[in-house]
Amino acid sequence: MERVTWLLGVATFHILSASAVQAHDTGRIVCTDPVQDMGTRNWGCKTPPLRGWTTTEKCVWRCLCAGGMADLRHVQHKETFLSESFLSTVMFASPYKDALTHRGVQIIGARFAEPVDLSDGVLPRRVVLSHSTFESGIRLRRVSSEGLLALRDSKILGAANFSFSRLYQVELGGTELQSLAIASTIVEKQLVLLAAKISGHANFFTTRFNDSVYLNEVEVGSLEMVRASIRGDLHLRGASLGRADLRGVEIEGSLWLGDNKRDKRCRLWVPVILGRDFRIF
């Protein structure tokens, strides 16, 4: 694995081994494992960034265009901000969406000050925005995806709404959210919310999950899965649910309530549970 680092505002870069990039490399954006040759003038990218983008956004684009993962965790706080318009342009506008490799959009440690609304679009094959902060929520309503959508270990201040969509695989493990809506949606593969913390409402109303749902160790103020359909298993080991509405849920696999530590105690905490017409096949 190679990592490419560059100083913000400096048009030179360095190829370092993975072990050479340490946490004290502050002021640098790290581009992990690019698939294109980064030794060219445009750092392996034939599509130049927009002039109106910030220096950070230009650096992130060059990394994404080369097939790498852009890591902003080692730059100063003010340099980690990306705009909604940058994300929207990269994902949906030509020639940028066409210049992405099969690795799609992978960014670590970004901050978004404004509301991020990427609704009504077709997502790249892979969208990873991990260890990131969304200060005003995120919306991906009525979107279509054929690959991974991951916001692992992120913080979403406000609502996260992915409803009325057709998604392939969703991972929100370790993420802190105020509310989550994946309602009236089709999820082809796993929904993973391992150890996620949702202070408010999680809404999966009438959603069809064509694989398993993993809610192990999740903390949720209230969970709604009314008339949801799960073709795989529903994992609730160690979950803490303030209220759960499971009326009309259909599970073709198994319902797992055992403790993750295998001490034969069920740690599922649900003060109120509604389960009329709840069925496990």
C-alpha cells in the first residue's frame, strides 16, 4: 500500500510507505493507496479541479480521481471543511462523476458545516464518508446505489434521511445521530448499525431488507419497523431501545437477542415494545 501526502497550498507531493505516515504529519492530506500513477503533473488525474473549489477540495478531488482515499484527519480543523456543492459535483456532474474510478468517493475526517442534500441522484459505486462530522444533517432521499454507502464512526448533528431509496449496502457502525430515517426503502444487502447511538427516532417503516439487519449494541431512543420485511436475520444483541414498534414485521431468518459476551444473559432493554402481527418464519 502506498500513501501520497501533500501540504495544503503546495503543488508538490511525496510518496511514502504506509509506515512513514504518522499522526504528527499535521498540515497534510493523506491519499491512501491510489490506483493511478501519482507521478504525473496532475497526480494521476486527467480531470482538473474546478477553480472555485477550496484548496482542500482540490486536493481531495485529485486523490479521488486517482482512485485513492482522502484522509483529512491530520490537517488543521479549518482545513477539514468540504461543501455540499463539492460533493454534489463530484458525485453527479460530468466530467467529474465519469472520472471517478471503481473505488468511488472515499473521504475520512471531513466536516460539513451546511446541510448536505444529495437527494434524487444515482450514487457512485462506493461512497465512504467515515470519521466525518455533519453539522446540519444529511439527506439522500430517492437515491439509487449499486455499492456501499458508509458513514462509519461519524457524527451527524441533525437528521439523517435515506428514505424512498434503493440502496445496496449501508454501514453506520459507531456513528452518533440525532435521528435516522430509512423508510419505504429497499436495501439489497446488509444494514449495519453496530454500536451506533441514535438519541431520537430510528424509522424503518415498510422498508424491505433483502439481507440481514445488524443492530447489535445499538442505542436508540425509539425504533419503528412497522411492516418492515427482513429476508435475513435481525440482530439485536446488546441493544438498548427506549421504545420499539415492530407491528407487522416479517423476518424470514432468525431474531438474535442473546448477549454478545455469551454469558447467557439477554441485554436487550426495551421498556415499551409493540409487536402485533410480528412474524418470524
